[in-house]
Amino acid sequence: QVQLVESGGGLVQAGGSLRLSCAASGRSFVPVAMGWFRQAPGKERDYVATVNWAGGLTSYADSVKGRFTISRDKSKNTVYLQMNSLKPEDTAVYYCAAGPHWSRSVNNYDYWGQGTQVTVSS
């Protein structure tokens, strides 16, 4: 069983930065992709970014491209999301996820963290 635990959320003013972390544990943890998603109240869970676990290739949603950076530290089984130039519309619960395929689809990911709240004030 794989467990994912997010941390690093909080309240920040528009234009500020936050860094989210997602620590993975479990037997033989070797996903193909790790992703970050977010869900605002009353909305669907949306794709934010993906990183290929082995090679480090990354992909981003257009709404965060140039502002957010996803990375991973294989030695620590941890994936990060550096968020800069935050906007009020970035406010959401952020989830990390692990999956067997390179995909932007929620349906690809088998394991999910509990989520961490990010609130950006104007």
C-alpha cells in the first residue's frame, strides 16, 4: 500500500509564494508519474502538473505554466510544487497523486494524498 502525505499549504497574499511537499511511503514505491491536482469549492478536481518519476520530465496546466514548478527527490520519495506569483484563483485544496501512466487525467492516478489547503488573498 502506498501512502502520500502533503504539507506546506497555508494563507498567502497575492503575488506570494508557497512550496508544497508530498512524501510517499510504501513497499516498492516506483510510480511512473506523480501529479498535483487542485479542487476549489463546488468545482471539479483539476490537473495542475505532472512529473515523470524516473526521468524528471514535467508538464503543466496552462493556468500555472511559468509560475509553478514541479520536481521530485527520488532519494526522499518526495515530490514538490513550488508556487510563485500566486493569484486568488489559485485558492483550492491541493492533492498529490501517484499513477502508472504519464497522464493529466484524474482517472490515471491510483493513490492520493489527503490534500492541503492553499488560500490566496487579494
